[in-house]
Amino acid sequence: MDWVEKLNESISYIEGNLAAEISYEKLARIANCSVYNYQRMFSYIADKSLSEYIRSRRLTMAAFDLLNGRDRIIDIALKYGYESQDAFSRAFKVFHGVSPSVVRNETVQLRSCPKLSFQITIKGENHMNYQIEQWPAFRVMGIAHKIGTKAAFEVIPKLWEDAWKDGTMQRLMENFPAEEELLHYRPAGFLGIAEGGRWGDAEEMRYIIGITNHVEAEECKYIPPLEGFEEFAYPAATWAVFEANGELPEATQKIYKQFYTEWLPNSGYELADLPVIECYMQENRQEVWIAVTKG
């Protein structure tokens, strides 16, 4: 099953469970990626978050139920996961612009969020600078944070903000390798590493802020972790390394959108079960490392 088929299968799972619990872990397993990466991928392809899409689909179907059925409003609310009629009515009014009771009694205009369907498109408008690297095993020293996968988008920017305030970044900066040795320590710069668990099996993920302190190569000297920092090991793997230079966060967002919508579906590669790594260097230079395997 190719990448686009996996995505469409995950959408079918959502569609079949709009009136039941939708497991983000199940979605990630269908797409063969972590929960965090599935949410990231979805938002860049669909131009809306996964939670927003699910909410919009449920409210779309709730409107059809109001128009075409005789179920009580409270029963429709419970069907689509709302704990009370008031909570459902508020969400319904935000989305449709009218309350559920009005739909039953008047002719009104309603919004609709159609079911998504993914397909390969080749635009050819923007080029991507990347290279496929067979990179040896490497180690990172840093600080890990356990966070809920569903809250990752909101939590991660705050982790970086706190790391600058509490001196973490300064300590890492002072322990960068010598300038003439920097080329040997890749992934380079400050690293943001998102470990989302094996194929969606974990409700929590680990996010690491750190630097590379060793690569298994003769020319690379081992830098022992600083006091208070952990060390994390990653195996030799094939990495698609994308240049993402420019102002943040737009530069990395653009790369992710192109990667998921254009590069991956046409590349013949699949996502590997390894973290996604963002590398932040000087002068608005960034790289995104995504582990891949041949499909």
C-alpha cells in the first residue's frame, strides 16, 4: 500500500468513527508513522489541524441529522462526543452561525466540511534543496520533555522559550565543538527532536532539545554529556535532509508542506520509524532531517 493509499485509509477510519471515539494512535498506525508526525503531516496537507477537521466533520454530520431526522438535540450532541447540549450548541453556533434549535424551526444557511480525499499532485512551482544521506549512528546530549502527543503543537514552542530563559541554551552553546570540527557533528546546530513512539502506540511523546555530541566516525571526538543533561542514541539510517533556510517558522513549515504533499508521494520512499529532527543554525539556516526507507 503506498503513502497516498495509507492516508486515504486513515480518512476512511475517521469517517467511520465520527459517532464514536477516534483514536489518534490508530490513525498513526494506519499511516505507519508516529502520532506527532501524523498530526504534523495532516495539518500541512489539509491546511487545518486534525482536531479541527474531526470537529468540522462531526458538526457537518450533526446538521444533516437535525435536518433529516427526529432525534433530540441532546441525543445528537452525545452521538458526536459532546458532554452536554449546551457545549454542543455553542460549538454548533460557532461553526454554522446558528443554533441547533433554529435549524429545526427555520430555513437557514449552513456550513459544510466535506470528507477529505488525498491524491498525488505535481506542481513543479518550487524546488527543494535536499540530499539523501546514509548517516552513521550518532548521539545527542540534551534535555527531554514528556508531553501529550495531542498537545505537542501548543507545548513545544513554550519548551524552547523556557530553555532560553533558564540557561539551557547558553550551556549547550558553550559546549559546541570547535568551529573547525563542526562539520563532523551532524545533525548540526541546536536540535529539536520529536520522538512520537512506535507507529502511534503511545499517547505521550518525548521532545528533546540538545546538540550532537558524537558521530560514529574516526574524525569525531566524543563529548561527554554535561551535568544535568541526558544522552540519546540514534542508529545508522537513511535520512532525507532538507534545506529550510529563511525566517522561522515559515521556512520549516514550507518544507513540511512540500515534503508531505509533493516529495514523499513521488519519491519511492516511506517514513522510517525514527524521530524527525529540526536543526537550527546561525543566520536563519535550518535543516530538517526525516528518516526514510525504500518503499
